[in-house]
Amino acid sequence: MDDMKGESGCGCGCGHHHASPAGTYDGPDWNAESQDALVCHCMGVTKGQVLEAIDKGAYTVPLLKIMTGTVHGQDCKNKHPLGRTCEVDLEQLIRLYQKEPPPLEPKGGCGC
């Protein structure tokens, strides 16, 4: 079975790795985008929906995936304007809009 974050694919159907090189972000300026701007082009999830999930405690990409349904599409590479999944955009939105620090990891769990 392929590693979910490995070079062989993330499991979304696009067939490649999604992480940005450290310190770089090549997506939209989310501060300037409207609440209706699409974050997940496959599933139709908007910036407003992602921000609502962040406000409710989604402090990691896996939690955002669960709470919003993002990154579950089958045609990410063709639907996303940058030819990838929205994981990089979700990471950026967390960096920009998370108000509270994430809770400490519970003993024996990863927080996701």
C-alpha cells in the first residue's frame, strides 16, 4: 500500500506529493480572497467553510479534511488550478487564521 504522503501519491487520485518546500507557498493570497473562494476544487469547499472549521478547532490538515470533506475528490490534478490537492492551501489557511495554539497531544494519540 502506498504511503499517504509519499512520492507515489497521496490517495486523492492526483498521483503526486503535495508538500511545499519549507518556507514557500505558491497559492492564492488567502487574506485577499473572499469567503466564497474555492479551496477544495474537487469537493466545492470554500474559504469560509474552512475558516469555520478552524474556528471550531481544526488545527491540522487531517482535522480539516474530516470537518470539511476536503481532499476526498478523485480528480485533484485536473480541477485545482495549480495541479495538486488543496492540502498546501489548507496548511496556509491554518497558518494565517488559527487564533489559538493547538492543544497538547493526548497521551497515546496523534491528535487526528
